[in-house]
Amino acid sequence: MTEGSAVAEWLQTADRAADWSGVRACVAGLGKSGFAAADALLRVGALVEVVESAEASSSGLMVQRVQILETLGARVRTAVSGDAKIKTDLLVPSPGFPPHHRWIAEAQSATVWSGEQLAWNLRVPTVPWLTVTGTNGKTTTTQLLNQMLLAAGLQSLAVGNIGVPVVEAVFAEPQPDVLVIELSSFQLHFTTRISAHSAALLNIAEDHLDWHGSMDAYVADKARVFSNTERTIVYNHDDSRSEPLAEDADVIEGCRAVGFTLGVPGRAMMGVVDGVLVDRAYGADRASHALEIVEAAALPLTGQHNVQNVLAAAALARSYGASLADVRSGALGFAIDAHRGETVATVGDVRFVDNSKATNVLAADVALTAAGGDVVWIAGGLAKGGTFDDLISRHRTSLRAVVLMGADRTLIAEALARHAPEVPVIEVPDGETEPMNHAVQAAALVARPHDTVLLAPACASMDQFSDYQARGRAFGSAVARLRR
């Protein structure tokens, strides 16, 4: 293998059958995605180094991953300084590393790929990809789509940001018929050359601006999901940012666009007519007729946002050949994951709802709207560059009180002072060993019968919890204490 630009050119077409023995590859991060990327590169014979900023001894799982990768032939360095220079032909950063991180910014001539781009190069070409992104709803939509394809008798596998790294899935045996892939903006940033069978962009709202640097950069990364799509791109007709991105998408000749809307659909769209979800995109007589999918009232998922998720999943499933009966079966048999709006308990006629997955302002907006009635809102954490003024202005009349916790709670408190000064605000102080228990007890004290205590933080969780699931579990445990 020659050096410099020749290596970069070679990588553009390198697949799993190519000779990777002369390629120096570096994986940044020893999380689940980093471990999978390193393992994949070792499988194809690359010279693999893994760098991690944390101490290996800080995590038993990390120690185990180090041992496995070293046994397989990788060089692993932990506790690496952020100032260290990385010399490599190919750099695969884990999603937690922003593009301005010094390891990436100073990689110089190295090719930088996401784990998903690596997976695309190493994939089995006969297994098509269906991809889903959006600020909110992408996990639910990915799972819905997977259920619809399973109902169609396909061996479908849901992977990506949803849990299983794509680069791990492309080496699964036996290979599935189709991969359904949830993609975050982090993953899309360094993904430049995939060509999905069909792709969906659900919505775009302010999120992760600390990582991307600006809203324009965030939108541009989300739009990458449409690039080089072969068969169908699916967009949100009701979202002012999504439809223009679909119109401008650089897709394969012959690729069609299908919109979804909560209103009556136009031709080549999915929508809602008299409470019934309908398909006016795939029927033979779509110029004048719509095909009935399912009644909205029959769906196990509540809320208009979930109607949108079902419509988007249906559009993708139909693009891959699923019948209306398959789509209907998948939608009706679906069970939503935990921490996405589930009622944990009702205590003293007060409903406690866990929407810990509401990690940004748009998701919190949806959760507050779905709650209905008067709400004691538990919010706060890492704001990720988000702003809260519009959110609070919209919901000020339904807020009984707000309980704030986490690193950026002051940002929400200041927005409340500007737009809802009459709403009582309770702050969980720094240093609390059980901050969620404190928050739930405070919320219970101010709630009245028939109120909803809603955990919808509008922020990420990593300042106080390992992830949003851990935050949701802490909420459930705190509510259980109240019941006892």
C-alpha cells in the first residue's frame, strides 16, 4: 500500500475482500461502536490502533474490551491526552467525538469515516439498507418499520443508533434480508458515500448544537441521509425544514419522494383522512384514491407525533414491497420502548409519566402537549446548545410548577422568569446524592389530584446519569418510593 492520497483513493472502493494489510487504521473511543469498528477492521486485516481518553481501569467492560482487542492483534492505548497527535491512514471516531476534537481536527491527511461508512464499505452488497433519521421519533419509527417488514415475512434487523452497531451487523451470520438503520446526526457527519434503498428524514429541530457548532451544520448533517438514495426518500410535509431538503437531495436517477402529513395527503403522500391513516403514494389509482392503512384510534401508540412515526414507517415499508396488511399488522402489534411517555404509576390521583427520552426541546414540547391538563414538569440536564423560551411560552398556562435539576437548569430557570414568572420553580441543588428522588418528592408535594408529574427533561442526561435509560429508571424508583 502506498502512502498519502493513494491510500485515501484506495479506501473509496475498498470492501471486505480487499487487501487491508497495509492500511493503518485508528479507532477513537472504546464504547460499543468503537469496539465494533476495531473488531471489523481486524477481521479484514488492517493494522489497528485504538485510542481512548479514559482510564481502562475505570470500567470493567472497558478492561474486557482492551483484552479482547489486544488478543486479536490491535494496539490499544487508554488515558490518551486530548493533545496527542494521531498518525493514521483511516480514522474512525466514535459518535461522542465532535469534529472539532483535536484528534480529528489534526488528523491531517487521514480519511475520517463514521462506523456506518466503514460498515457500508464492508457490507454484503446484496443486503439493502433502509435508513431513518430525525431530531425526534427515529427509534420508534425504526422499530415500527422493522415490525412491518417482519410481518411481511422478511428477516429484518434493526440496528445503528438504536443499539447494535451497523458495522457489527454486516458481519452477522446468517445475514438478514434487509437492515433497518437508525442514524443520528453524529453518525451522519462522517458518512459520505452510502446509497440506501430508501431513507426517511422525520423532522428537524434545534439539538446538539454544541457538537455541530451551528444549526446550519446540524441541518446539513441530517440532510446527508438522503444522499445517493436509490428508490424512495421520505420527508415530513408538515416540517418546514424537511421538505426543502428532500427537494434539494442528490439522489440516484429514478428515486421518488414520498411525503407524510397529519392532514389530507396529496398525490404521492401518506396522510390522515377522517381519523384514518391512508396511503396515496403506492396504490395503482393514487391520482384519485387513497388506500386505508389503519384507524388512528386503533393504534397502540398515542399522540400525533406517533401518527407521524407510523406514516413514515409505512412509507418506507411500502417502498420495500410490504403490503397494506403487513403495515397494518406491524403498527397494531407494536409496543413502545420504556422511557418514551409511559405512565409509571398513579399515586393519590396524580399521574407520573416517564419521558426521559425527551432529551431536546422538540421532544419535551411533544411530551408536554401529550400530557394534557396541568403538569408539574421535571426538567434539566445538559442543554446541548438548546434554548427554552419558545417552549415555555407555548406551555406556560399548563405548568402547575417546574422542578429543575442538572448542569444547565439555570438556562431553563431564566427562560421561565422571562415568560412564566408566575410558575413556581423548585431547583434540586448540586451535590444531591439522589437528585431524582429529591425532584420527584418535590413534584409530588406541589401536584394536585388529576395533575401529571412529567419527566421530560429537554436535556441530555450525562451530567448526572449514565444515559436517559438510567435517568428514567431513577424516576421509576423514586415514584415507587412514593407509593410505599
